[in-house]
Amino acid sequence: MSADPGLPGERTRLSWRRTLLTLTAVLLLQLRPAFTGRVLDAVLAGVAVAVWLVVLAAAWRRATGAGPHRLGRVAMPLTALGATALALLGVAHVLGRVH
């Protein structure tokens, strides 16, 4: 019995969707305190939005097969770094280190 050739692509698309959904939740957590008037909160929210947009673009290109990334070998490590940064920001929210 041979493996279904469409399954790896489908699993990849689903994993990108889960990652993007999680990062969206972290982004929403970060946007809430951005309107308190503290400059640091506004800067963190701006960075979170920028990272989220980069991950969104990478996920979209992966999901649609829209061709090679313009940044080539740099795009995926930057996406991973950004996702890690947002994950750490989410942990900081949970631990109460960021308001």
C-alpha cells in the first residue's frame, strides 16, 4: 500500500494554520495593553504586529504554493525567530511580567 501523496502537504498547511492561530492569540493579548499610554507597551505591540504579518505572509505563501520566498534561505529562520519571540511574549503575559 502506498502513502497518500497529498497528506504531507495537508499536514503542513494545518500546522501553519495552528501556528498562526496561536500567534494571533498572543498578538491580541499584546494589543490590549498597548492603549494604556506606556511607550514600551506600544512598541511591543508594534513589533508583535510586524512579526505576525511576516508569519502570515510566510504561511500564506506556503499554503497556496505561491512560489519561492523572496528572501530565500533567510525567510524561514526569520519566521521561526519571530514566532519564538511572540511565544516568549505570550509566556511573559501568562507569568504576569508584561502588563
